[in-house]
Amino acid sequence: PAPAPAATGTTTVAPPSETPAAARLTPARIATLTALVALVVAVLAFDLDAGLTAITLAVVLSTLWPEDSRTAVGQIAWSTVLLICGVLTYVGVLDEMGTITWAGEGVGDIGVPLLAAVLLCYIGAIISAFASSVGIMGALIPLAVPFLAQGEIGAVGMVAALAVSATVVDVSPFSTNGALVLAAAPDVDRERFFRQLMVYGGIVVAVVPAVVWLVLVVPGIG
């Protein structure tokens, strides 16, 4: 038999693979990115309604690229969208009825600043678990002004405690951020993941306000 050819010691390097189609910038993707930039500019610079502007841009994109739009719409987690809309509507009704303000004023009238502070932190955490953290902070911080003016509680520590209590609960699946995380999580059992987020969010709501109250408010920071 003929001897096997001797190894030359050289290694063949495969040419670099081309950019996958999924990573290429297509006209539809360029138009979508442009629409996102236009939405930000329209809302921040011209004070246009964010919802109406977004729907208008979406209709334009859907008209120009109907097939891509049909695929994208099919991938939207509509149950999550409806959950967010329902919760925000409910909290908006509570706000319009004055429920949040009533609860905060009732806490402020207790007469014991430290107790009022921890109750406000819990109110902020509970409501923020179902609504916008920034909006709740804007509603609760003014309610803390009367007993902050007494000087028994540091203003910096109180505001920081309210901010932490209202934002750390965004892991709740009922909040906007938590619901988006749930919708975007790939290859998971959504019901199980929902329960995990709900349990974790409940623990955070129960524990964090008391912790930040002890760390930031009780020492009288600020």
C-alpha cells in the first residue's frame, strides 16, 4: 500500500463567516430605529402625547412592512400588556379618587414621626408594586413634608428611604418593569416564573421598607 502523506504542519484557517441575516440592518430595522428616535424627540422636545405618537409610527411601519409587522405582533405578550394596562388603570382611578393622598395624610396625622415614616415607606412599596415608582414618589414625598418640618426626622434620610422603598419593588410581576421582564424571559415556564417573581416581590415589599427605615430614617440622616 502507498505510504500515507506526511503532515505538513500547516493548519487551514476557515474564512470568517458572513454576518448572519438575523444581525443585518435591513430597511425595516433602520426605519424602526429611526421611529424610536423620532418618538423620543417628539415626546421630549415637542411635548407630544407618547401613546398617540407611538401608535402613529407603528401604523406607518406596519403599512410599509406588513409581513414583518405581522410577525412582530404575533410575538407580543398580550397577556402582559393587558395586565399592565389594567393595573395602571386601577391605580389611576385610586389616584383620581384621592385614595393615595387620603392614606398618606392619615399617616401624617398620627403624630409620631417615626411611625408615620415607616408607614409611608410601606405605602410607597405596596402601591409601587402595582404602579409607576416615579409617580408614587412624587405623590408621597410632599405628604412627608409636614412632619419633616418638625425637625425630628432627617429630610435626606426620609426621602432616600421613600425612594428605595418605591423602586426596589419593581421586581413585582404586577409592576411595569417586572411584567416586561416576565414577558421577555426566553425559554422559561412563565407560570412558574410569575409565581417566583410574585413571592420574591412580596418578600421585598414586607422587608425592605423596615430595613431602610432602620438604616436611613431612625439615625436621623440629613
